[in-house]
Amino acid sequence: MEISDPTYQPVFLIDGCRSPIGKGHPEKGIYRGLRADELVVQILKALLDRTGVDPLRIDDFFLGCVGQHREQGKNLARLVLLLAGLPDSIPGVTINRLCASSLTALQFAADSIRSGTNQLVLVGGVEHMGHVPMT
């Protein structure tokens, strides 16, 4: 598809943020007492505060997560939205593509905008190495 094509829908990244990288043993690290969902909620709230995006304009949330078990199980994206107090009209999907989970979440989000399905979406990724077994 060429940019001169009238059906072409450009996609823009508005902002991005991440948690600080923690050091230390999983049982002694700085995030040992914080669940994965709580960590994403903090980041999501900070991002929305910083950008001033109206939550009522958000069409969807794509969240990459490899270890979808224990606290990272079920549909973590949907849980994070609810815990963050965002409108329950925002759907969320958790994507597991191993080491490319967050990149795939970003691609799905961009594709949903290009197709005209969505206009404003959130994208994220989470992996709480100290809380889920990696063996």
C-alpha cells in the first residue's frame, strides 16, 4: 500500500514509559513485593497522567506477556485495565509470542489502527521474573 493511497491510515506513537529495571535476587529485589498486574497499573496510570489522554477515547489495550501463569495468568490486560480504574468499555487482550510478545502487541495495535478498527490504543508488556518460574 502506498502512502498516496487514500485508504492509508498512518499510525503514530504518542508516548512511552517503562518501570525502572530492578536488580537483585528475585526474593530480595526491589519488586519482590509487587505483583505484575500492580506494576503495569502503576506504569499505565503514569503514562495517562503524563499524556493527558482521555480514557474514554481509548479503543483497546494490547499487552505482551510470556509467562501467562500464576499472577500473570488469565487475561492480564483486562485485569490491569480494571485495577487501574479505567472505563470497563475498554477491551484488553494479552498476547504470548515468547520473546516477541510485546513487539507482537505493538504490531497488532498498529494493524488495528491501519485497518480503521481502532483510533487510540494502549500497548504494553510485562514479565515479572521474580514471581513466575522460568523452568
